[in-house]
Amino acid sequence: MKKSLTKLLTRAGIVLALVAMVVSCKKDMSAPPSNAAADIKIDKSDITKSAVTYQLIWSDEFNGTSVDGSKWNIDNGNPGVNNEKEYYQSANVAETGGNLVITAKNQSVGGQPYTSGKLETSGKFSTTYGRIEASIKVPEFQGSWPAFWMLGTNIGSVGWPQCGEIDILEQINTSNTIYGTIHWYDNGATQYGGTTSTNANAYHLYAVQWDNQSITWWVDNTLYATANIANNINNTGAFQNPFYIILNLAVAGDFPGQTVNTAAMPASMDVDYVRVYKGVTSTAPPIGQTITLKGFNNDYVSGENGTTAMTCTRTTAQAWEQFLVVDAGGGKIALQSMGKYVSSENGTMPITCNRTSFGAWEEFTWGTNADGTITLQGNNGKFVSSEDGTQAMTCNRATASGWEAFGVNK
């Protein structure tokens, strides 16, 4: 959001759930659609499905009559980047009807042809890692550029993009494409991200889940992109530092273009709530929740449509890469994908996902490692192995190491 960028990362170190590069102001508009939710507010208690337990540490429900100054700063003026044409002012920000309402107007102030609003938590709240989410409805008019994003708190000392930037939601004009992107410095301004599609002019839950290994993007609890930030890969160390939160509605600029539909103004970006959770590793399996499993090779486990032996080779997570965690009784779980159950095949052949019901061979013991990854142990006493994605998966390992560890919702 902050500036247009000049360099694309082409190295294989960053892993995306959608292989979608986001190139400065010419972004990929052809991403496949996700399951769009109806025009309703997402249940405020509905957070991600994961082996991590999330504890609320900060929020604003916007149930008052004015913006909470202990949580937010309201910006004034034009930011002087991206060739944006709005003048931010307090008059365009309101808290009413249980929402934060940021309104863009066809109004000339401070030498700019339009006015709008921007809030940020700099100096009042920041976080390193966690789940950061907001329920938002964006306006969708030509020239609009709503965003829910974060900047490193050290921007004042190191500048941008060295501070790092996490864009949780960006949308432009009348498009239903949603952008999730990170920006950082690696021999120049660098960015990577993914896109998904939804009916943006409705309430949706936009979120990132962020730890020291990865950043993942979600819309309505559906994963659509993943970036690897482990071990300072490709100089991504900025994402191991604290970040603060920003909400704004820009008008015109390098990304949406300079054509503005003034007849659609005033138009508002409505925010039902913003919440931040810290993750605490849980040893209990997430019964009743749908998850993805990522192997040591950073690829996703696939049920292979139940037609062939399972593999760990998918770079994106679609329907057959999502598994419902079922309580099998006796402390065991079963994994179901598209109505079929994963079977260990008793360790005698590669595992499959083609059983219509579960028995002993479809039951697994869920284990949690210190780094938050999990293991799956079949009733034969052996562990499921991704086989590092080089061949069909098995359940015949006597001990669990890297290939037998899986990231959940990574």
C-alpha cells in the first residue's frame, strides 16, 4: 500500500498458496474465485481452524459513538505516495451503528480533490506474530483503494521498505479481486503475495496468521496464500519484528488509476471489528475443524481425489488438500477429505483417501511437536511420512523426523 515497487522476487524460497505475483500497480486479476460469503457479518467468534489455540490480546468492536483515541491515531493530510489524490481528515472517520465508517468524498481540501480517512495504531499498539483479522465491507467504485495493512514499528529509523509491510486486504475500483501482499527490502524494494475473489461489497473476514515461519492470508477462514519467512530467507528478517495496524480508504493512485467515479461518492469502507490474537500451541487435535497439512518440503498433502495414493506435492491448497478432523474415539482421530477418509493401509502400501467410513486403519494418534508441527501415528504404531514429496506417502516409519512432521494451516 505504501509505495509502488520496482522489484519482483523470483527465487523459489517464498512459497505461495496461489502462484500469483503482485507486480507494483499491474497486479494479476485472473485468480480463481473462492467461496464467496453472503452479505452478512461474519460471526465474531469464528476464528481460524488450527492446531494453534488463539487468545485475544487486543480488539476494537467499534460499539461506541467516537473513535477510541487510546487505540487509534487519525491521520491528517495527503501521504505523498502512490500519486494518491485524497486528503485524510478526522471529519471523514466516524464510529456509528457498531461500525467504524471511513467515508471518501468528492471534496477539495488541502490542494487535493477528494477527502477520506485513515487510522493507525502506531505508538499505541503493535504485535509480533499472531492472527490479525477484521470484518470489513469495502465500497467498490472506480478510483477507490481500501486497505487493511501493517507496517514495522521501526519505520521511523530504517524507512520503508526496510521496515516491512503486511497488506492483509487491498481491493481497487469495482473489482472483486482481493490482494494479500508482503513488501520488504532485498537489494531493493521487493514484494510477494496472492489473490482471491469475493463479492467485496459485503462483509467478509480478512485475516493473516503470522509466526516466525510463515505468513498466511485468509478470507472467511479460507486460506489463499502462504509466504515463507523462516530463517531470514531472502532477507525477510523484517517480519520478525513488531508491526502496527492501519485502516484507510485511498482515492486514486498508481494502483487504481486516476479515473474516479465522483457520482459514486460519498462512499464508505465499513469495519465491524478488528481483533488480534496470539497463538499458543495446543496438544489437542482440532476436532470438527477443516485443516491443511504442509510437509517438510513446504508442499501440501493431497487426498488426490481419492483416485490414487496420497502425495505431498501441491503448491496450493484446494478442495482435496483440505481435511476435516473427525473424532474417532479412544483418543484417536480420522481425516476426511471430500467425503472420503484417509487410510494408513496398515503400512503395507502407500496411504490413500478413498474410504467411505473409518475403521482401525483410518484411525490416527495426533501428536504435537515443540515447533508447532504435528505427527500422525497409525494403528500399526508407525508414523505417516510425506516422503519429502518424492513418492507416494506412507505410514511405515518407526520414528518421526522432518518428513513425518506437518504444519497445520501454514
